[in-house]
Amino acid sequence: MRPWAACRPAWRDLATRANGATLYHDDRWLSLLEQVYGFKIVVAGIHSRSGLGAACLLARTKNPFKARLVGLPFSDTCPPLPADSALMPLLGDALTAEPMPRGGCEIRGLALPDPWQVVNCFGEWSVDLTRPIAELSRATASHFRRQVRRAVENGLSVRCGSSIDDLYGFYQLMAETRHRKGLPVQSLRFFKRAHELFSPIGDIEILVGGRQGQDDRRGLDAAILRQPALQVERAP
């Protein structure tokens, strides 16, 4: 196990070579977790002459009553990445041999054999948005298609933006939604730093839905924050 900052080039090379890398394996996402939430991310990996053969990202949780390693906190799924799938059993065995905090180790997005325990208590859904609109529409439920037609008839429209003002509009709507549902509001600092990290090369989109003629935050009805390059969506 080595600090991510100390083996960043090797990790970046593995993420490029291995299949299955997502937003949560990206350097910018890892920087976001370290800078905003203070997590110390480590890379647990099997090394060879050519670099990392298989590795996973881990960070210690902030719960003082049940400290554990998670891969990764605040990330929906972040499974290990192998350049060679034959190395995955070795990685799992090596992790069990490492000294662990009392709460153990949790890896999200991958089932490992004994002595690991598999807990199927989460669901993951994905939609391929690169398909034609007509195909996407046919795949949705009929009541959803009716709601879309009704929204268009009522003058609702959707536009795509990436400015800081678009981000503020998204955050305001998200905060109102979470207050209404009695949920804690996520940090504005997190979203602003995400915008700073992902927007310079166009890797962030904010889809804003509102009524025609109302292009400010008061006219917003819905907003989605997307990371388009890696096809990962974040919604309020």
C-alpha cells in the first residue's frame, strides 16, 4: 500500500490500460476527495517490472467509532482495476494479509471469494445516452413519455451549460429539494471545486430545465450535473 500521491503516474497508467475505469478512478475525482473532504487515499497494488498489474483505491473513513478502509468514500462504485484479470485473486489475498482497522475493508463494485463477504444491498443503474433519441424514448415507460409531451406542451425546455452561474442554479435547486425532503445539503465547496477541476477541458455539463422566457434560477424546474466524458451522471 502506497499513498496515491506517491504513485500517481503508475495509477494513471493502469487506469488507462485497464478496462472498466470510471469517473471514480480519475485523478481529478481523487483530488476532489482529498482537497474537500481530507481523505488520505492509498493505492493497494501488485507491482511488476512494467508497473502496476492490479490495484485498488482505499481511504480510511472518518467514523471514530468504526474506522475502516473503503474503496472509495463518496463514490458509488470504485472496483479494483487489473491490467491482467488473473492478478485479481492475488490482489484479494494480499489485501486480507494486510493489517486492517477494526472495521475491516469494503470494496465497492466487485465480489471477491472467501474470506471476503459479499453484501448485495446496493443497486446500480446505467443508461447508454449515446443511442438515438427515438430508441431511448421507446425504452422508457409510457407514463414517462406522456410526462415529456406534457412538459413540452407547457413550454418547458432543457438547455446545456457549464458556467459557474449554471452551477449555482443547479446547487440552489438541489438545496431546495433536499431541504424539502429533510435531507442534509451537500457542500457548495465540493461542487465549486469539481467545476474547477473538470470544466477547463469541457468535462462537465449542467442540464437545466425551465420554462421558456425564464432563464434565471427562479425559472428552474430541474437540473442535472453530468460528467460527460466518462458517462457518469449526478442528479439532485
